Amino acid sequence: MIDIEFFRSQGYVVVPNVVSEDLVDAVCEAVEKFCGVEFDDPLSWTSFVTQKNGLPELTGAGMVELYHHPSMWALRQNPEIYSAFAQIWEHEALWVSIDRCNLNLPQRIKGDFEGFVHWDVDTSVDPLPFSLQGFVALTACEVGGGGFQCVPGMPARLHEWIQTQPEERNPFKPDLKGLEITEIPVEKGDVLIWNSLLPHGTSVNKSCVPRLVQYLSMAPAEEDDLTLKNWRVQAWKNRLAPEGDAFPGDPRKWEQKNGITAELSELGRKLLGLDPWMVNNHEIKRKGNQKYGAPGF
């Protein structure tokens, strides 16, 4: 069970030991092969080159343009992960995001990355949207290890904080003056879920080992949006990257040339949008006041 009260007050929650070691290791091996590195061989780490990103703070941040390896889909359709998101949403009919991994190498290797804190949603709109983001920890990460950092409690007080800011403020990047940034440690196999109104980002890796996560979120299904539904199915079938500035894709088209289309479970087909959500023979419709905010939908 998730500590809902902690999530509501702090804007994030760590769900411990959700994913088994074998499922996590399968994604790690896929990332190693895709990036041409070996995590236990520091000499190989310099082979990893990230693509220039449409979001400046993500350039050099270690985004891995791998989206559809079967091991990644195994996590997307994992029943325990689904249950965690469904509990927070209080909603059964969800779609899963199509997102990538992040490989944050030690600063002594990549040197120029200074970390960042941002929002993926527009915080200038009224009312403020509610959505979720998350990741599966593929490696353990202590404070200083290049992991998740945030401003705990900000979603609960964001409206009041905005009133203290100038009108010309950047709605995607907070002025951190007076705010306390906290790094959140995780263990391998943990799932971290956060409210998209939480200022968050990736910290500098001051350790000697890489930090690796798979980004993964869920949101109420948009089954009436046939354009979006069809794109999602085609992306899965043909192993395509999401569209948008934040997703430059792999210029090698490695997945299209070398990958295979992942098999989906009954739950996975619904989470993709391939099959409709039905309860007691009635299709579940998305609640009107819920909005997407997480990348990858």
C-alpha cells in the first residue's frame, strides 16, 4: 500500500521493492547493449553519447533514446506498478507512458552536467493541472549519487508561492531562491512517483558508479482520442520515439533495425490502448478534470 498522506503532503512517494531483480537487470542489460557500455567497466562509459535535446536542461543529462525494448514493456505492464498508480489516481482505466531511461554517469566522466530542477507542466495555468510522473530505480542511488532531487511539499503550497513571484516568471523553471532542494535516495527495484507540480530534476552524480532509471508514468486513458490511441499503438508496433522537443530519438534507428515488438499481457494491451477498459461490460471513461502532464503520452 502507498502512503497517500505522505504523497499528498510532500508531493512524492517511494514505493519500495516493487520490481524483482531479474526484471530490473533485463532493462540494465538492454541499456548497456544500446549505449555500448558496461556498467562495471568505467573505461567504457565514455562511449555513451547523449543527443542534443530540445529542452536545454536535458542536454547532457543522460537521456537514453531507447523506448520499446521488451524488458521496458515488462515494467510498463507490471501489475504491482499499475496498482500503485491506480491507487493514487483512484481510477482503474489508465494508459502507461512511452518513455525512456536515464543513465547519469559520475561527474568525473561527464563533467559538464550540473543538474537541474524544473516542471514538465505549465504552472501558469489556472486551475493548476494534476498529473503524475515516475520512474523505476534500476540501480540503488544514495544521496550524492546523481539521483532524483526535488522541493518537497511544493505542490501543496504552490498556489500561494506563485503569488509571491513576478508575473514574468518562467512557469517551467522555478526560481530556487529560498527553496530547499532535497535528494531522495532509492533502492534497486523501488518505484518513485511524484506529482507533476513538484519541482524536480536530476542531481549531479558525485559517486563512482552510474545511476540508471526507467521513466514510467500512468494517467487516465483517453479512449475517445482516436488519433492519440492510434499513435500509441503504432509507436509500440514500429518501435517509435514519442514526438516533441524533449524526445530527439536515436539517429541510428537502432530499435527499428535491431529490435522486436514486445509482447503484451491482457493488462498491457489495455495500458497501451490496444484494448478498451471494460468493467461489468461498461467501458470506463476518463474523468473530465484529469489532465496529462507527464512526458511520453
